[in-house]
Amino acid sequence: MAKEKKSEEAEKHANGFTKQKLETLGKRIVGDVRKGETPKFVTTTRTRSNILYDKKQGFLRLGANQEERSFMNVAQSKKFMQTMAIAAKCHKFLTESLHTTIRGLFYQLKFSLGEDVDESIFDEQAESNPLIEDLEVSLGVKREDLNLNANRKGVLAGNMKVRDTFGNERVEIDCSKMGRSGWQIPSDVDNDIEFVDIKAKYVLVVEKDALWQRLNEDNFWKKENVILITPQGQASRGTRRIIRKLADKGLPVYVFTDSDAWGWYIYWTIKTGSINLAYIGGAVATPEARFIGVTMSDLDKYTFLNKLTIAASEVDIKRAQEMLNYEWIKGHKEWVVELERMIKSKKKLEQDALQGPRLTFVGEYIKDKVKNNEVLP
């Protein structure tokens, strides 16, 4: 009971902290108006030129460049107004303890400015989405702290329990008793959620849901005592956050994807973060993650795989060549070898091919890789 009370108090503090930041922003804007000064909104620039790879920390982050949005500047006034509208609406969500999606926020604000003004606050969601991100950066909070959620994506199974407070009800979820479906990872894994009683040797992130189901049916997570996660393709913010949080608990993280540029990029977004989310890089990146496969080098060790390769398309080749230019990738000679081999051979390999000899071979492959520490950085 003491732990639950502490968690509830921490959550109230977190919500209050975000509300306070929004209120401070509002008071500053009002103060500028009352003093006869031009109200301004300042945020860090999220352009490609202001995204840096922090080699010491091992993830992508924003640089120091900032941009200013002034209400009295004709070219900036609409965006300034739209940003303030989003801030006000998020403050209302926090006050009411209600959540919505970024799509829901768009519809909350898609209305005319008045009977005599034939213009809406927002016409398309493409207008509101980047302004939400601007607000995140300016306030130093995450979208989820503003009670804005995204679609759920990702599934987990393993020896851990989750305490979830939702709709004024607290429930405890045992992730070892979720059957074939697993626990669906929510968009927000920070607020009102606590991870407890984690008993696992490591975390295994499997790119494809089909392979996750294969391993789940084999009880791989139970036999090997691991936390088994599938992002179901590119990892969502919620899935990246839970991987980060489990790494913070001291669990090693291994990532298992296809042997092609797209699968490898899924790994790198988990490891170093992504260009699009550089503004919360430290929160969603797991630099200590290691790549377990599938690799082009597996063709040498597991000879049956040579008959199961797929021809790489021109798009695949081009993407691999682009990855060779990324500072955070080309600094690892092992990855340069993998990418160059794929480009030269014009072949790729899916993780599903490991089911070739027998369906249960996938688990044997993973156990062998972990045991012998056959991983890429």
C-alpha cells in the first residue's frame, strides 16, 4: 500500500509539473501583453541541420539553435495563435484528467475563429502535429505528459508485472499470464504505469509479430527467462520508452530483425533514436542495445540460409547506401562490412528464413547467439 500511495503521489506531481509549465507559459504571454510588449514563443529548431549525434551519450539530440515566433509578425502570428490554442487545450485535458490522441486534439481545435472570420484554427492535422512537438521541446516535456496519446503498437510477454491506474481504478497485470496475445504496450508507459517484480535475464526485441508469436508458442520467454517484445515493425514511442525503462533496470537488450536496410534501421532507431524524435532522444534511445541478427555473416555459419535469400531491390540498395553515410553507423566497422556485403551481393535475408530447417530453430539460433555473445554493436 505504501508503494502504491507513493506512486500515486509521484503521478500527481508529474501532472502538476506539466500543468505548472503550461501556466508559466500562459502567464508570461499575458504579462507581455499587459506590459505592451510583443508576446513571443521560443522553441529549439527541429531542422535536420540542428540534429546532432552525441557520440559520448550514443544518441541523436537537438543542437542549440532556436527559433522565435512572434504574435506581431504577420508571417508568424497564425502559428503563434495555433500554438497557444494547443497549450490551452492540453492544460484543460490535464485539469480534467482526460486523454485523447493527436487526432482528437486536432478535432477539438478545428473550428472557425468566429462568425465574421471565415478561417479555422486548423484545416489539416499536418498543421497541428509539428506544433505539438514544438510545445514538447519548448516546455521540456513529452507528448504523453500533455495527456496526448498515439495508437498502441507493440506486444510484450515475460516475467514482470505492471501496475496500471486507469479511470480511477488500479489493476495489476501479470505479463506472464497473457496467453497467445501478450500484453499490448500502451502509447504512454510513463504516467499512471509502474513496472514491478521484473524477473528476467535480458530483453529480446523481435521485429516481426509473426516471429514473436513463434517464440511465444514455444514458451521461449519462459524457458530462457526473458522479456519478449515485438514492436510490430518500426518501434513506436511507447515501445521505445519501455525498452529504455527496462534497460534502466539493468537488463541487457538484444534486437532481432531482418537482414536488410529496413530491419537494420529499426535497430538503429531503438539504439540511437531517430531524426524525427531527436528532441526526446535520451528518453527513447537505448545506446546499450546490441544487434543479435539476422546478419549477412549468418550466411557463412548457417549454410542452409544461402538457399533462402531474397533479391534486394534498387530501393533496398539505395537505403543501405544512405545508412553508410550516417555518422552513428559508419563509425562501426562491423556494420560497414554488413552493409557493403548486402550492397555488393544485392541480396537480403528475412528473419523468417530461420524457420527453414524446423520451426523451433529460431529459438536455438537466438540462444546460440546470446551464449556466444555473437552480436553487433
